Amino acid sequence: MRFPLPLLLLIGLATPAMAAPPAAAPEQARHYYLQGVMETGSELLLRPDGRFQWYLVVGALDLFAEGRWREEGDAILLTAQKTAAVPEPAFDTLRLTRREADLVPPDGHGAYVLAGD
């Protein structure tokens, strides 16, 4: 299940200013979709300024988080922060392991793949 970035704008997780990354973005600063997990929709937006936005939808359960991201060895570490848009983040930290261009969640189920791939 893919939700386009405009959906994030509609639900208030992103603002138009957040959607336009500068030209000199780090390689991992991209838009990812979760693939390989049945009946689950999830997106991850890694912004070049070190901020991220994430959501996961499973049935009637909707989870959200936003905060800071950084590279750590062979992984991307997401550290959630409470914000006005997401006062109760779904996690404190989430470690995604790089597998080529994909980012794999800790449980090894599915992978976040680059949008358009």
C-alpha cells in the first residue's frame, strides 16, 4: 500500500516547506515506502536537514513519528521527538539496517525501498 507524499501533507505530518529538499542532499535523504509486509502501509521521509517523518498503517492502527535521523555504521538511526503534529510518537528510536539501497526494519520483515523503484 503506497500513500503519496501529498497524503502526508493532508494529514499534517509535512508542510510544503518540508517537501522540497535542497540540491545537496545526503544519499540516504530520500522518500521510502515499506514493501513486503502484507496489509501494511508505511512511508519514511528522510530529509537532508537531518529530520524524518514516518507513519505505519496496519488495519485500523495508525502510528506516526517524526524527529531526527543520522547514519550510524551500516544503519540509519531514527530518534523520535514529541511535536505538535505528533505528540505521542510510535517509538523512541528505530534502527534500520542498510541492505544496498533498501532500509530493513529490526524484525527483518519487509524493507523500505526508494520511491519510484
